[in-house]
Amino acid sequence: MRFWAVLAVTLGLSMGDAALGVREVVAKEQPSKAQRGTVKKASVRPAKTVSGKRKKAVAPARVVPAKPSFGQLAGLHQTHDPLDLRSSVALVMDQDTEEILLAKNDDAVLPIASITKLMTALVVTEARLPLDEVLTVTQDDVDTEKGSRSRLQVGTRLTRGEMLHLALMSSENRAAHALGRYYPGGMNAFVEAMNAKAQLLGMRDTRYVEPTGLSSRNQSSAQDLARLVKIAYNEPLIRELSTSESTTVRVGRREAAFGTTNGLVRSPNWDIGLQKTGYISEAGQCLVMQAQLAGRRLVLVFLDSAGKYSRIGDAERVRKWLVGESRKDS
């Protein structure tokens, strides 16, 4: 019986994967028993006078506790694995034989954040829409779900190919939304096409409601995402754009540089053929990849990883494990 994450839990707003440059805030320690029931007012130091001018008093910054992910609420992080992964869900599969090398809660259904954009890209590329057609970012593309930021200002005009590049490499939310909005029939038709493709691929635990991944209602399992990675890998354009390190596009009157959200594509230790990252608070840190490791073509899925760089750490733990096992066999 497949495990379903708690879908009815309503979590607060969180930033998307493209906005991870914002510094994380550390939660306050819980008060002791002696402190409970006592509320202290924040102390404000008296204003100091410098050169006859009186400085304004500054109150201490408020610390906001981190919101738990669906996986944390469901207790998935209590599952132990031999590699001590920080991801509550993990799957490593041989791309050619579909042999499962590592599985951890791989049937759990959770929010997938910007991993969504891999299906967005697949639907766009398979539709064979003209990549040189110019799309315009409008107010409709502004994130009202999480309030995430974007460097693509309203009015920005880029080609469909450029939008696809930014969505895959930099996890640009407005670019992904514009791709869906410009699909024949509009956004509703695009989301229907995403779900139809998922069903065609046998992704029975997957559901999409929009093309960016900002909604926690976009959900899937590691098993389903492994199928998606295998199929998306067949599209050369997706392989090329998702593993690109950087690009420059014209935003208004200036040139803007964008980079990858996955530093592993620059690592000499990795041979990555396709990748996508994701993050919202409900989903935790997420990562899917196709990579050549220990002489095998592998699909790797990490969901609901705890900590900003933990998904990268988990990928490295798997790489070292596979390389080590390969040397034992040789």
C-alpha cells in the first residue's frame, strides 16, 4: 500500500528554489520550564548621541522558526539508511536495466517543488513549438503563491528557447509560468497536458496544478520521478539546457547573467547528463539527476532533504559509495 504524505496540512509561505540566495534564519531555542508562561518585552537600548545627533533606537530582529516539510510532519526522516542520507526520500536506479541500487521511502508521495519544471520542459519540447518565438513576461507570471522574487521584470521579452533555458538551469519561475501560458489553449491546457503525459508514463502517484512547482499540490514519488528522468533524457535540448552552467540574456536595457542552481554540473567528479533542483519549505531540498557513475548510467532522486546543501551532500555520499563498491568488485 503506497504511502501518502499528509496532503491536508496547510503550511505558510516559502521562497522558491530560484530564490535560495536569501540567508536562512535559525529558529530560536525552546524556552525552559521555568521560562514558560513568562513573556519578556524586547529590550531597546537608549539612543546614543554622536556629535550632537541622536541615533534612532533599533529593536532586535525577530527570528522566525523554519516551517517543517510534509516529509518531516509524516515522520519520514525517522527512516534510517546505510549512507545516513539527509533526504527522507531517495532512489538510485540503473537507467538501462532499471535495477534498484538504493531505495528509501521511494513510494512516498510528497511536494516536488521545482522538479516540476522537468515535466514543464518535456511538454514544451515535445509540442515542437518554435523556440525563436518571443514571449513576454506579464503580471500573470508574477508569483502570488509564495511571493518569490524574479529578475525577469514584467515586460521582459525573451524567446521560448531562452525561457526554457532559464527555467531548467536557473529554476526561473516566471520563465516556467510564461512557457505554460503561451502553450496552445493557455495555462489550463498546459496543465492538462502535464498530467496527461504523467499518466502516459505510468506516473500514477503524480499530480500537477501549475508549471513552476511553487504550489505544494504538485506532488510525486521518487519512483515516478525516475521514470520522468529516463524519458526527459531522450530530449537532447533538455539535456543541454539543464546541465548548462550559465547564460546571459537581455532584460530591459541591460544584459543579465544567470547561473545553474546545481553546482555539481561544474564538478570534475561528476558526468551529469540531466539535472533539476527544487525547493519550497513544504518539499524540502530536492534533486533529480541522470549521471554516469562507476561505469553505469544512473538515475538519482533525492526528495525532502534537510539543510540548504544537504541534497548535494547526499549525492556525494552516493557517488563515493558507488565508486567504492566498484573498486571492490574490480
